[in-house]
Amino acid sequence: MLYHVATPEDGDQTRLRWSMVLSENNETDDAGLSVLAAMSEGVKDDILIWEEKVYQPNPVLCDGDGPIARNRKWFEQFYIR
């Protein structure tokens, strides 16, 4: 199980937290260790993308985006203006 929490702290800083539940013995849990290693590398790769992200007030959305517009409306209350 994986929990991901992103908390905006100011205009250009966000605190990211991940929590993962693995088996009781993660020293011998190869699958769990592989997931942790992959997550660590994935985060490093994503930082380059996150650094360039900017808020778009009216992004172009398509049917495959699901309920993102409703989520954006709810999250708007947390935006720093």
C-alpha cells in the first residue's frame, strides 16, 4: 500500500511525503525493496518535470481526464494567491 501526499508550502515549494506498507520483513522482501528503489528513481526523474510546472487556470481537458475538473475546483481552496 502506498500513500502519496503533496502539500503546497509557498508559491514555489511543495512538501512531498510517501508512506509505503511492506511485508514485516522488508530485508528479505525483494518485491518491496524493488518497489522502493523504483519509486526513489522515479521521484528523481519527476523533479525535472515538477520544476517546470505552472498553474493553468483553464487547462484543455479531454474525456479521458475523468473528474479532474471537479478535483481542481475543490483544491482551489488551498491555492496560495
